[in-house]
Amino acid sequence: MIPKGFKNKHFLKAASEIDKNGVPASRQSYRYDLLLNGKKYPPKYVISIANKFLSGEEFPSYDFNAVEAKDYFMRREYRILDRKTGAKKSKIVSEDDESNFPEGKEKFKEHRSLERDSNISRKAKELRLDQVGELRCDVCDFSFSDTYGEQGAGFIEAHHTTPIFELDGQRKTKIEEIALVCSNCHRMLHSGVQLLTIEELKKIIAEQKQMVT
């Protein structure tokens, strides 16, 4: 059974060690590849090495198999490549963007008609999965998958950081103008008269934490 308690940082440290030392012939993957920061790694070996950063020792390869390793990463939104069937994309759950926010339905319609590439949210999420391997809130670091398990896998909301009046109907949103946020932070970004920035909301959260400690 794969140990509990792994965080993305453990896998990134494992990837760095693999980059430095390589993969032993006996630990090569012959079917599945795990994508981390745009590079391919043997999923099972990554878990074994990551355990050193979690508990201090490498997790034995005989305690789990390649399919279990593959399924473990896919349940947690990581990108897995299957060499026999091609790429298997992690599940990405659709969300209704900003239709329920205080701006109202008419503002939402304008927001959508001005931009806007209908696939921009999905593209931003797929890019994040390719680069980081998981979907976390850019404001508070919340992960739906960590909290809700399979029920929350692939869920995050897309927040358009550029107000629609700045687009002026002249151009579409760029991927770098999309932030990925949890539902609570998304509401708070839109809760005032003016759109809050990601950094402004981070500052509010930090100040609140200081007040209660």
C-alpha cells in the first residue's frame, strides 16, 4: 500500500534527485510516465524516492506495483502518459466561471462575449497540470483533491484577473491573465466594488492569520 501524507513537494524533490542521479535499469518504467515540470519520470520510482523525503527511507518497490502508482497519481490530478494508448489527461471538472458572482448575469454575458476564448479556462488548467502536476488555489493553496479525495479531483475555478472594461472588446484573454482559485477565494476576489488582485487577497488572509495568533 502506498504511504499516506505525500505532498507535491515530496514528488518534486524526488524528481530533482532523479534528475541528478538517473533511474536504475531495474526501476525504469516500461509503460507509464509521470509528467512533472514538463519532464517524464517513472511513477513507481518517484513514489519510492519521495518516501525518503516523507519518512526518511526509500519505499520498497515490492510493496506496490506500477498500476497502483499510476492510479495514485491520476486520482490526484497528475498527468500520466500511457505509452500503449497515448496520453491520459487528468480529469478537469467544468465550472460555471463567474455566472453566480455579484456582477450579475448581464455582466457575466458581457464578460464572456468580450473575451473570450471559450477554452481558455481549460487551457489554463491543463497548463498548470503540465507545469506543476496538481491544481491548487493561487491565493490560499487549497486543494479540492487533498480535502475531498476523488470527489474533488480535477476541480478548481478560473478567475480572470483582467477586468472586462480593460479588454474593451479588442482582444481575448491571455492564459497568463487566468488565475486558478478555490470557490471561497473566487467569491472574495469579486466581493467588493472593485476586483481584488491575487496579492491583495493574499495580504488580507495573512493579516487575518496574524490577528488570531
